[in-house]
Amino acid sequence: MRIAVTGSIATDHLMTFDGRFRDSLVVEQLDKISVSFLVEDLEVRRGGVAANIAFGLACLGLRPVLVGAVGRDFGDYRAWLERHGVDCDSIHTSELRHTARFVCTTDKSHAQIASFYAGAMTEARQIELSPVAGRLDGLDLVLIGANDPEAMRRHTDECRDRGYAFAADPSQQLAWSDGEMIRSLIDGATYLFSNEYEAALTEQKTGWSTEEILSRVQVLVTTLGDQGVRIHRKGEETIHVPCAPERSKTDPTGVGDGFRAGFLAGIGWGLSVERSAQVGCLLAAHVIETTGPQEYDLTHRDFVTRMAQAYGDEAAADVEPLVRCAQEEITRA
């Protein structure tokens, strides 16, 4: 299945301050603030919703096409993704801006001071999907994730105009978007992804009920945190898929992206939406067990075994001949 994943590509620069910001702040002087904190460590993590989802798809053995905008500083990150099986040939490289970057310092009380530099992401609006489809001899599905707003609008309009099936996943961009923008991003989608809060926000801002949304999208997929996933389809019984058991809860960053990758892998394999959601929940469990959204390890035997433990032998039998863990191929090479 030819899947293009559009959205943000970024790096997270995370630092820890072994103190409390409040001890260095004078409330009466905040309009003249000038402070510096000596941090204890620095972690640089690969991220961005599109890159995270593409990485997960590739780790399961698919060959997703990553579509987004980066800077010239993207070389090492590109090599990482390509080594794991992501097609990066449709990424736009900015001549002027760096790759998007999130910089955050967290203190002992878990207060945070952070900045997000959009950088090259603003140039994603220049990307056309038609050349991507031409290079691949067609596109079976385009995921439209959080990105530069005009890029999201352009990709969605192009999918509708050219007849490409698309999955709408506006996620973080819902908070600032108005109802008109949100309606334009989801109308006609094959799949609509959201968490429970985002689903409520979508209904509030668009003025559409769940039933009205289902008249405009084919499958409504709502993640429910530790309660699993709910799937709505018009005229059909609601499906609930519980979470796969986790071995630990280390870091929730990128868990939703992991679910989407697993779900889309299942769809790409031709599985039912219920089985696809089970694959998504299991991949999400792998993400939460590690620090960083692209640091988990997959092996075929372990993935199939955990599938059986979580969802039964029939589920494992369905997945066993399909999943091919790219990381095992890298290790053998």
C-alpha cells in the first residue's frame, strides 16, 4: 500500500534544571525579566508527528513516504529514517530555515519554560502531492497530520480534488483553528483520528454532532488514553479496543503517533479496522515503554507473542505473516 505521511518533522531539545524557576523570578519585575539557568543535561530526540508515524510504519515493514519540510541540518535525521525504511525522497529542504525545533527546560517541580521554532515547517505549504503520486505510480492513502496550517489545507484540498483517500489528523492544530478551518480539514476523510478531548473540541467548534461527522467521514477513530480506542462507522456497531498491556510507563511522548502508525499498518495489510486498532495499541505500548517517540525496538517474535497475549491467538495468527520488523533487518546487516 502506497501511504504518504504529511505533517511536522522536528527535533526536541530537552533540558533539566536542578532547581525551581520560581526561586529566580521576581513577580514585580517580570516585564524586565532576564534570567539564565544552568541545566544538568540535554537530550535531543527525533520527533514531529509525521516523522514519528512514518518511522513506526517502516519499523513494521511498510515503506511509507514522508512528506514535509526540513532545513539543511536534517542530514543525520534523514539517514536515521532512511536506515529504518522511510522513503525521504519527497521531503522539501529549505534554503533559508532550520528544521523545526522544540526547546524545553523542566525544573524540579516539573514547571517548564519552552519555545517552538517552526522554521522550515512553514515551507510545507509549497509541497504538492501530485509529484509524489507520480513518482510512486499513485497514492492509496495520505495521512494529513499537524503541520503548517496552509500546508494542511493545501494537502486536504488536493486529496479531494485528485481523489486521493486521506486520513485527517489535525490534533495539536485544533486548538487555534476555527470551525470553518476544521470542517475543511475533515470533510471527505476516509479516517478521522483524534483523542477524546480533540473529538469534543471538533464537535464544539464545527457545530457538527458525532452523527453529522460520520456523514462526512467513513471511520472515526478516537483514542481514550488508558481506556483504549473507540471506532465509529455510520450505521455500524461501535467497536472498542482495549489497550495492550505495557511492561512499563516510561514516557508518553509520541504514543498517539505510535497508535496511528500501527493502525495504518494494519489497514495497509488489509486487516479489519478492529484488528488494525489492536496493532496500533500494541505499537503504542512499545512507545510508552521507552524514552522518546522513535527509540523502541521491535522483533517479529516478541511482537507476535505480545499480540497473542493482548488480543488472542487468532489476532496473532492474522499478524504473524504480515509484520516484518525493519530493525531486525538492520541488526542482521
